[in-house]
Amino acid sequence: MFEDIARLALVNAERMLEDSRLLIDKRSFGHAFGLGVLADEEIAKGKLFWLASLGFANTRLTGKELRMGERILQPFRSHRMKQGMQFGVRLAYNLIMPVLDDLLPLLGDKEHGLDRAVMMVPDYVENLFKDEAHWKEVMRPLFELVDIQAERDRALYVDIAKDKVTSPLDFSEQRCREYVLTVESELDKAKKMFGLSLPKELVREGLTVSLSLLKRRDVQKYLREHGAAMHLKSARKEIEKLLH
């Protein structure tokens, strides 16, 4: 069931992005952006259920609640949870993908390959943090998610901000197009990730390293400086649920 939900979530996200493109063609940039945000959340839902399908903890679906051990997640209702998951899993993905070509051949060694692959992830991250410009570049795509909920609301509804009436009709074409391209890229990455037979031990190591990074003082300071304090806390919470 988990794999089916993950697959259907990506199919739905892809259809949303197709509809978003139609709205862009009609120059309805605000509503196109809002639909893009919903597509991004569906991708996050798909990633969560893909992780669940790997067998983390004692995972079961009870109604609309996904229970992992004693932890309860609400992937069908909680926007904040999905955004926290998107933030945390995107970080793990950004960390693992640069060395994935080196990791996959190791997995062919049935006796020692997995252990060696798991050890490579923290070694890579340790070297990554010797170059401040490099690790900040790895973090940069995460800022796409900062204040995305408020931005989505501005894109969909007539509102008042700083005594000025705002309308979806005034939403930036450039911002809309750039964001939809970002979500399309995330969808392609998710499809690639789902298509790989990654052992749960390797994925767990990626999440564990991501959690340790989110606890680093220099990383926390950097994320807070870019307005990501809320996502920092939420991402840590959601990753901890997956790992315990």
C-alpha cells in the first residue's frame, strides 16, 4: 500500500504541474504558483510513503494517520508536516546524490558493500564542511521552502498587506516560472530516487547525517539568517519521527 500511495502522489503532482503550465499559458501566474506549491507538497507526501515502504520502525497506516513506532504523522492533513518533510528529505537527497554514483557500485558487494557505502556518507559530509562555500551551496535550494505557505496564499487570494490590497493577478511571472521549474526538478529527482533499490540502511544514514547537520550551530545560524527557523525545527522533528 505504501508504494502505491507514493506512486499515486507523484502521478498527482505531475498532473498538477501540467495544469500549472496551462495556467501559465493563460497568464494566470498566481494560481499557477499556488498549484505548484500543492504539487510540491504531494511530492513530499510521496517521499514520506516511499520511506515508509522501506520498513522504518513498525510502520502502519491507521485511517489517515501514519504511525511509525510510537510516532504519529499526518501526511494527508498537515501542511507543516509535509513542508518539514520536504525540507528534511530534500537535504538528505542533496547530501547523498553527489556521491550516489560511487555508492551504487559498492552495493553490488553482498558481503561488505553496504557497510562501506553507509560509511561513505558521513565521510563525504565531513569533507563537505571543510569548504564553507560548498556546504552553503548544498543548503541553498532549501530556502525555496521558506515562507512558501504565506507566498502561496498571496498567489491564490485577494488580501491586504501593509495597508495595500494584493491580488493573484499581480503575482510575478518570473517568480512563478522559476518556482514551477524548481518543483518539476524535484519531481524528476523523486522519480529517480523511487526507481533506485536503495537499502533502508543507506537511506537511514542519509537521514541521520541530515539530522546531525540540522543540529550544528553554524548550520542553524545560517538557516535562521535566511528565515528558515520554522522549517529548521519542523524538519528536525519529522526526521526524528522517521528514525525512532
